[in-house]
Amino acid sequence: MSQMKLEAKGLDLFFGAKHVLKKVSIRIPDKQVTALIGPSGCGKSTLLRCFNRMHDLNPMAKLKGDVLFEGQDIHLSKAAELRQKVGMVFQKPNPFPQSIFDNVAYGLRLSQKLTKSELEYKVKAALSQAHLIDELPDLKASAMELSGGQQQRLCIARAVAVSPSVLLMDEPCSALDPISTRKVEELVLQLKSDYCVVIVTHNMQQAKRVSDLTAFMYMGELIEFSETRQLFDKASHELTRNYLEGSFG
Amino acid sequence: MIRPYGTVIFIVFFAFSGCRQVADFRFIKVMGSDSEVNLVLSMAEKYMQRDSLASIGIIGGGSGMGIASLINQRAQLANSSRELTEKETNLLKEKNIEILRLVFALDAIAFVVHKDHPLDTITLSQVSALYQGNIRDWSEISRQQGPVRLYGRQSNSGTYLYLRDQIVKAEYDNSLLGLNGNAQILEAIRQDVSGIGYVSVGYLEGKSASEKQIKVLMVKNEENGNCYSPLSQEDLKAGLYPVQRPLLQFLALPASDLALDFVQFELSAEGQDMIRKNGYLPLDTLTHQQMLKALTKARQHEG
Amino acid sequence: MRDRVNRLMALIIQACALSSVLVLMGIFLMLLINGAMLFKEVSVFDFLTGMTWNPGAFDGPAYGALSLIWSTILVTIGAMLMAIPLGIAMAAFMSEVAPRFWRNLLKPLIELLAGIPSVVLGFIGIELIGPLLQKYLGLSTGFNALNGSILLCLMALPTIISLSEEAIRAVPFSFKEASYGLGAGKWETLIKVTLPACTSGLIASSMLGLGRALGETMTVLMVTGNALQFPHGFYDSVRTLTSTIAIELGEVASGTTHYFALFAVASLLFCLCLIINIAAEAIAAKFRYRQT
């Protein structure tokens, strides 16, 4: 098998005494959308956050096992450098209380020394990737005045602006209406040609619509991981079948 | 039968005790100088602790007010940090009020500079010129170069007014620093070579000037006159030091026992000790004896 | 029955609320009416623009409050220039950067600072800060506006720190998460995201600190030298509005021009505080609007 973009090997994670990820091993390929599904509290968001070391912010979190990015242990490089390559979009749209332009430019200003025109070019490119450029005539307007869907797409633009190679999305549509959801999903499908996308979702239909691969997690364990169609049509594990049939979750 | 007796006894007791109180309860009112009011008040409090039937009311309002209330017979004793004016003397004569002039303490004002300051003596006209802001650089009157910094008190201080009206005889320069008290001025001068300040001599007592790291200036009346030191008891007693004033009281005659006793207390060793503790000078032996004599005479006047 | 009790309680609470407003209005009216009496004898223009304040002067009283106003502004500005950056930096350090140990150590210390009586601070100003200023700035005396500013800065710091810390803590974690997610570090997140996100809170805390500094009397009185001159800088002695009232109210006879003049000074101080509060509200509201 070719080198994977992201890889977890026998990953255990504890929050204090709580064992939230149990021996998770997963290999996520590039230029595909991988969905993580499972009932609430199964650890899918927690697993996602392992990939860009978001748990570093929580002093209670303790990690065992290996997480690899492009074959390298992520804990060997600096967290900030890793996060520039492994971008993240959060469950709730969280633009900064600043202008639209400043939001998108934030990551660029941190990592790169750009001239004003270069910066402007990159910001506009990111916004057009997120299909926002036509909707937002005034980039100086406050990001807080946008609709929820626009805000979330702005957050995606902000994440892709620094040209990461992986995009982690933590239930990006859970706070959005169906139309905005559709727009974000379309965006995800377009993004996969350039990025490795990992998306956590509680919406099985969404997983079906956007993902190439799907992982099913339950109680902190990775139960099953295969191509999306195969998992949905003929899951090998009984838990997966029960979950997909809606017996629980 | 018993009960009526008891009632009668009670009534008699009350009547007698009432009489006793009326007879022994004594009251005097002392009015006048604001600069003396705290000193006299503290002595009155001490006196009243001793004599629980005595009541001494102390009111400020200024020397003029005190003397006026003596004239109007609203007070028995007037505090004054100055002598009577001619007008006041005439008014007293008109009203046929005899008074006794008492000196119960002395207040001398010393001028202080930093211990490294080359100046040793200062004339009154230099003091006036300095405090008016007419001399702004020390080189005009001493070997020291550099601007003069004036230290003084806030406008609610009696010394502030005394010095302004009697010595400076003009408004202070507006760069005068208004500090909170004598001790603060000493502290400031200790640290400032360019400063000059004035303090009550009482604050210089106890420690020597070199211990306090300040220099107390000798004062001359005029350019060729003799210099006098506020630290010299002889100069002070002889009244030679030019910036001193007696703290006065005027007692209306004939005076009540309480008024006489209170003044006696002021002149006693304990009273004079309190005067020292309040930052003023106790009386020299000569004045002290004169005052005691005058007081005895006043008692006879009454008898 | 219960209904009646409820209504009674409502009435009592209303009365309490109303009475505090009435007391405030009463104070303001008293200041204003007494202060206005001054202007029978001194013109408003002379009062506000006169450079000399000396009601008990040897050669006739002068009621020019400009030097007092300028003194107050000078000392307060100096204090704020030090206290606002320092206070916000301390607050940010405590809430975002410091390990728990330091936070637990600093917080009670700062609360302790708030509890120091102003007279004690004044004493520190005379005994410690004054001589230090003399030594290191080569001044002849430590009784100046700068000394007052430093002490007022110390007095305003606890207010600014604790309120700023609250404001910083109130910034949603999601903002920080987003910033970290984009590769920002602790400091970048703090300066570029967290602090800008709570600007209105920081302004409010600074203004409250300013109010504290403006009204403070004792410390300033003790260390600024109280000279009547018009101050030209931080190394000059100043006499603030508050000090003037404190020094002179004790010796003034009621009903005199001087008495009314002190009320006019008090009204001035009241108005100054009012203006600052209104400005603070306006600025804070503007920033709030931009964020939502």
C-alpha cells in the first residue's frame, strides 16, 4: 500500500481517568474524503482532534500510541507547524470578531511574509474556493454579521487559505440549515481533489453523499473501516449494521 | 410605714446631690487662635480627666474671634497667637474689662536646609525674598548653584499664615510645596540639597540636627546684625531669635477658680511637658516665674 | 395575602432603587447650587480659565481653577498611561499565559493591593518612590505629578487587572481554538484574537480604573507637593481638584465666597467623572456593536 496521509497506530487516549480512545488504528489516504461516524460520545471527534494535536490544549488529555502525518510522528514537529498543514473546521462556525478579510488573512499573516497584493490575491482565492467571493461584496464588513452558513464557509476559506494538505472537519454542518449544508457538502466534494479531507458527521446520509471511505466507531473503538459503499451496503460487523439500520445512536 | 420613709430619704438625697452638682459643676469657654486650638484642647482634655466636674469648652475661629468674645463676655479665656491691637485694647477699656496677658508657651520657627548646603546664616529679608520668589537661584545668596525649591505647609496651617503675614509680608511664590506637616518638611529637606523649609522648633528637639541630616540656619535681623540660632535656648529665652512668637492667652478678670486652675495646669511641669510634646517651646524660667506670680495676683484679685 | 406581600416587596425594592437615585440627585444638586453661588462674584469664564487659585492670598483671593483642572488631568493621564498597558498585560498573563501556580499566587496578591489604604500608599510614595525618583531621574524633589501618577497607577491596577481578566476569560474558547487550529501560538492567539475580541471589556475596565484614579485624594495630596503653580510637566508639583477640596474645606467659613468656590470645584470634579463614564459607555458600546 502507498504511504498514507494520516495514520494512527494503536492509539489510546485518556481524559484523566477516562479511557476515550482504545487501541485505534486507522490509515487515511490522500485526495479522498474519509468520514468518521458513530453514536454520540463514540470518540470520533476525539480521534479527529488527535490528528492536529488539538488535545495539547487540554492538560487532562494523555495520549499513547503513534499518530503519523505523511509517515512522520506528529509529536516530533512543532504543533503550530503541524496545524498549518493539517487545517481544521469546527462544529460551530467560529469566525473571529473581525472583518471578513482579516479572518481569511489571519493564518496567512501568521505563517508567511506576503506583500499587500499577494495577501489580497490569496484571500480572494480562498474565498472563491469557498464560493463566498460572489456573495460578499464588502470584505471589510464584520464576519459576525454573516449568516451561519456563510460563516462556516468563511471558516473553511480561512482554513484552506494557508494551503494545508489535510482538512479536518468536525461536524461542520450540524449547526447549519439544509441549504447551507448542501453548499458545504458540495464544497467538500470539490476540495477532495486537492486535499485529504476527514469529516466527522452524525448524519449517515451526509457520510454516504460525500465520503469515499467511512469509519464506524463505537465506545472509543474503531469497529469497521472500509469504502463507504461497502460499509453501508454490507457491513461486516453486527454493531455497524445495527447502527446503520437505526437501532441505536 | 417603711415605704414613705424610703421615699422621703430618696427625695432628700436627690435634692442634696442636685445641690452639690450645681455648686461644684464648673464650666469655662475658651475661644481663639486656630494654631493654638489643638494644643489647648489636648491640655484641657488632660485636665478634665483629673477633675470630672470641670468642663472646658475649646473653640477655634482665630485670634481675633477669641479676643472679640472676651470683649463681648462670651468667653472667659481667649487664645491668641498675637498681641492685642490698639482697637481691642480700647474696647476692653470701654467695657471696663480687666484682663491678664499670659504667655504659656513659645513658638519659634526655624529655617532648615540640607546638611551639605553652604549657607549657614540667612537674613529676614533673604527669607522674604526667597519665599516670594524674588531669589530663584541659590547663587544669589550662597556658593551653591542651582534653583531654589521652597518647602512649606498647606494653607490651613497657622505657621503658613504667620510666616506669610509677619516675615514674608507678601504672597508666597506659587511654586511653594504645601506639605502635610513639619515632619514631612524635614524629611523632604533631608533629601533635597536645593530646598529650604520652615518648621516649628519643637520638631527639632530631641535629636541633633546632624542626626536628622539637616542644617538649621542662623537668622539675622539685618545684614550686619548678630545671628541667632533657634537651637540656642539662651537666644530664644532672651527673645533675640527674630522668628519667634509667644503663644498667648488673655484671661478676663476676675477669673473663676476653674479658669485659674486650668492656666495653673498649663504652667505646671506636666502642662509644659505637653507643650513640648506638641512641638512648641516651654517657657523659660524667668517668664515662667513671672506668669506664676501674675497668676497668684489674679487669685488675690478674685479674693 | 401572598399577592399583597409580593406587591409590598415590589414597592420596597422600588423605593430602595428610587432612594439611591434621589440621594445621587440630591448630592449633585447640592454641589451645583452651592457651586453656582460662586458665580455671583466670580465669572464662570474666570473660574474655568484663571491660572491662579489662591483664595486666602496675601493680596486678595484668586479663583482660577485651570491649574487645578490641568493638574488633575496630568496626574490621571500619567497614571493611565502606566496602569492600562500594565493592567491588561497582567490580566492577559494571568488568564492566558501563566501556569496555575502563578495565577494562584498573583490573584490574592493583587486583591491585597486593592486593600491597601490610600494613606499607606501615600506614605510609600513619600518614603520610597519620591527618593527613587530623585535618585534616578536627577530631580531635586520627589514631590511631583509623576509620583502621584505612579501611586494612582498602583491604586487603579487591581480594578483594571481583575475586570480585564474577567473580560479576557469571557472570550469564547472557540475563537482560541480556531486560532490554534490555524497554526497560531499562545502569544499570537492572545494578541491577535483574544484581546481584540474583548476590547469593550478592556475599555470598560480601564475607564473604571480611571474613575478610581480621578477621585482619589489622600495619596495624591501626600505626594504631589500641592504647589499652586501651573504645572508644565510630570516633574512639576501639582495640586489637584480633590487635594484642593481636602486642604481648604477645613478652614473655610460656610457661606463665604471661598466656601462656594470649593463647591464649584467639587461640581467640576463630578462633571469630569460624568463625562468619563459617558465616554466609556459610548466607546464600549461601539466596540460591542462591531463584534455582533
